[in-house]
Amino acid sequence: MRPFILGAVAYDPKVVTIWEGFRAWLETRGLPFDYVLFSNYEAQVDAHLRGVVDAAWNSPLAWVQTVRAARDRRVEAILMRDTDQDLTSVIVARADGPIRSIEDLRGKRVGVGAGDSPQATLIPLDHLASLGVTVEAKRHDVLLGKHGDHVGGERDAIRALVRGEVEAACILDGNHALFQREGTAAPGLLRIVAQTGAYDHCNMTVIDGGGAHASRFRELLLAMRYDDPEVRPLLDLEGLREWRPGRTSGYALLERAVDRFA
Amino acid sequence: MSVIDLDVLGFGEGAHLLVARGLAGSPRVEVRGRDPALAIDLPAWCRARGHAIAALDTHDAITTATIDRAATSRWISAERAGSIDAVVDRAPATWGLAARGALVEAGGPAPSFPLADRSIVWADEAARLYAQATAAQWDPATAIPWRAPLDHPPEIEDAIVQIMTFLVENETAALVVPARFLAQVHPHFREVMQLLAVQVADEARHVEVFTRRATLRRATLGTSAAAGRASLDTLVREPDFAIASFLLNVLGEGSFLPLLHFIRDHAPDDATATVARLAAQDEARHVAFALAHLAHHADREQLRAAVERRHAVLASTAGLNEDVFDALVLLAAGSWEPPAIKRGHAAVVALTADMDRARRAHLERLGFSSADAETLSSLHTRNFM
């Protein structure tokens, strides 16, 4: 019998460690499991639609792409991480510079992440556009095709801001403190000019139910407990405390951005 | 509910330490602060750690948030790796490299440290002997009078070179054997691990100073006999910690102590006398630990069998390198004159009797009867170590 096959994008070597760990954990619980790694989300979405994989660990943009390409087929987000819910992006400028409000950004150079990054490019640029503010976006394409999963694009945008090459930069909310802690920007150097609305990030996507094992897969992941020392390293690597049932209410901002920039 | 006032401290500057500290002591905390980014950084920080934001408000440039601590924690099933000042009977592999007494997170590797039983590795004297060992370390560069005059005859120098060649070989075995067990001792038994490490460092220094003494005047070393290396090989291959310690440290180094004293007493120059004296000082400590350790755990029948087994293995070998025996005679004689040789020969015969006495005394300290001690001492390798 065919195992439950998951598709995931290899944005970092640790992705192998993560899914090897999940494979071992799931198989000891009786779920035949395997995974296929893709170098980019477009290939993963295509493979998912063709049935090569039963579920796809999708970026928010890959989710939107899947929904749109699936047409009349039933597409569901069955799981997501607690850390995928209610994210925001922020637009930061230099605290010692002239940019104090969104209005000040009009016509200015704004550093963004990879061209396909929802959090560092699409959603914040859409936020500006929705307020009628047009800017000159300067992309930092680290690992294009990986939808901004790699933090390098955002880091490069902040570096460009520090060097004065752009007047503002767009980053995920959680990276604001991170970039100060790691020294990319000195504390006090950044001023938050704007914050987008809340949105959701990755989800585990299935099409037409995802096959015979999908519900068992979902049950097992929902039962993972951070207190369990066997599970904890996997959750630490994947960056979550608990799996939650998937929801699709958090993708409106991205849908709007895709419509605007497509 | 405790209240945490961050004032102007931001999350890029360590504010999370105060929040985490508050949450460690209370399941719900209120956080206040004036950092303009607080309303963004605090929820993001909480999200990544599973804490819930129950309320968040910014008014008059002051952000106030109520946080409910995550129900889960990395430390829920953590356990103490024993206590700082007491060892357990058996150290679990999962404690691994953690400091004794540390709070150890569950999960993680379980490295193999085969010597994990108190009954096999521990001796209460280890801490005291370790302190003594570190206090007694000496610097080969300054502790030895390397420039002291060497005005003895060339043949005596040749004898010293031969003896040093023999010592280097034996001290190398004395380095390798504890080094092999060092990596097997569970780090929970920290003092034993430290003591073995110093022992290894001691032997490294001995190898250095004996080599340096041998080459003060000569560009080539003496001979290394097959039988000597066969004798040492049985030590290196001994898989049992207690037996290896017994054969190497009690019987081997126990025999070496009179040998080093002999070299010290008959040395024609200060450098030779000093390297022998300082090495003997270290070896005495190694013997003391082995005796203390074995006094607790020695299975005398097992030790007896080990001596007999080694004797059988080495029975067909040639014993002590004749060049070494002759060099010791010449060292004690001081010249090739027949009366001097007669004196030197008698001194070496007396040395072997001293070694036998030392071994028997050690064996009796381990609880062997004097008759047994005599028999076992006589079965000891003729190579001295």
C-alpha cells in the first residue's frame, strides 16, 4: 500500500532532519509515511495537483496558488503551526531619518525580501498600495521560489536600510527584535512606520481529502505534545509548540496582494 | 498576577529576559513599557514560545499587555543529574556530558560511557588526589636542570640513553592505558575523570623529559626489545578497568618506583636525577589512586587470575631487554672496572628485590595473604611494567 506522501520545500538542509524525524515518529505509530522534497513551491504545487504527493507543506503563497489552480477540486488546510497564526509584517525606517509615517514613503525606495515572499514583499507592498502609497521596491531575492522561507532576504533588506541604500524595509514582525539581537541593526536604529493587518502563514494542504491516511496523519500531529522529549526536538526544528487545526480565514490579505501584483 | 515594568527597554535589548523571569514565577503577568515597538515585539515573542496574549493596549505611548504562560515547557520532565557533592550508584547514559547536579532536559543523546557504575570506577580519595596532582604539576622547561654539566664517561651516557629509551616506551603504555579508560568513564564521576586526565598529562610529560634527557648528548636512541613491547601490549589490550589499573598502576608503576629511585640515586648528572625524582613523585600518586580504588572494588580472585593469565602469555618471551639490565648495572657501577661492575650488579639484584618487596606490600594492602602476595609478585612480568 502506498504510504502517505508529504511534499515539502528544501529551503534549508534542516528540512531533511525535520521530515526524517517525523517519518520515524509517524512510522512507529503505524502510519506509513514518506516525503518528497522540492527545490521550489511552484514545482510542489504542480506535483500536488498531479497527485505525486498526498499533502503539501505549503507557504501561504503556495496555498493561494493551489486553491486557484485546483479550480473545482476540494482544497483544504488540515493543519498549521501555532506560530503560523496571526502574524503581521512591519515597515521600518531609520529612527534618525526623515521617514515618520507611511505618507513619507511615497515615491521612496523600500527594501523588500524575495519577490515571492508574502511577509516581506507581497503583503507589505499591498498594504502600502491599498493606502494609495506607491513606492520603488528594491527586492532582495534570496532563494527565489522558496517564498521567503529563508530569512536572508529580509536580513539583506535591513542591511540595505542600515547602509542607507533604501529609506525603509519590510520584515516579519518577529524579525524586528531578532535583527537587533543578532546585531544586523543596532538597538534604537529602527523606527516602526507601519504594521500590516494579521495574516496566517504556512499550512498543510490536501486536495480532495488527501487519500486514505490523511485523517490519521492529522490526528497524530495534533496529538504531538511539546512536553514529550521525543517530539520536542522536531517541534523546535520546525518552530512550533503545537499543531492546530488548519484555518483559511487568514489569507485574505495575501489573496488581495496576489490579485494586485499578478 | 505580577507586574513587569520594562520602562524603555526593548526586545532587541534584552526585554525578553524580564518577561521570561516574570513568567517563570507566575502563570499570568502584566507587562508595561514605553518602547515604541513593544506592541509588535512582545506578541511576536510570545507567539514563538506558546504564551498567549490575553490583552494588549497602547495608550499615551505606554503599552500594557497581559500574558498567560504556555502550558508546556521544555523542563517539565527534566531531572537533576544527581547532586554536586554526591555520586549515584549508576549514572544514566542520558545525563551524558551534563555537569553533575545540573537540571537535565529530557531527550537528547544518550552517549555510551561504559564505566558508569560507582562500584567499578569510584574512589572517595579521587578528589583529594586530583587536588594534589594539580598542585604538584611541574614545568619540564624549568624544573629540570638541562644545562647541568655532563662530565661522566661516554659509556655511562650510552647506558643512560638506553635506560631512557626503555622508560619512554613504558611511559607511553602508561599514557595510552588510562587514556583509553578516560573516555569510558561516565562524566558523573568527575573527580575520577579528572584524575585520569592528569595521569595522562603526567605521562605525556614523562615521555617528554625522558626523551629530552636521552638526546642531550646523543642523536640516536637505544634498543626496544620485542619482549618488552609484548609485556606492555598485554596492558594496552586489557579491557577491564580494574584489572588494567591493577596490572599497570599497582604492579607496574609499583615496580617502577624503586627503579626511578635507583636511577635518581645512581645518576651521574643532575638532569637524570631530577627527571627520575619528579617522575617518581607523579607515579607514587598513580599508585596511591589505584590502591585506593582497588581497595574498594577488588575481586581478588579476578586479580589473581589476571596475573596468572598475563604470566602465561609472557612466559615464552625473553623478559627484560638485556640491554636495559646491562645499562642499569653500568649506571650503578660508574665504570667498566671489574670491582665496579660487581658493585653495580649487586645493586641491580638488590633493586629487583626492592621491586618484589614493593609489589608484595601493595598486594597485602589489597588483602592478599603474604604467601599469595609472594607468589603473585613472582609471577609479575620480568619487564618491570
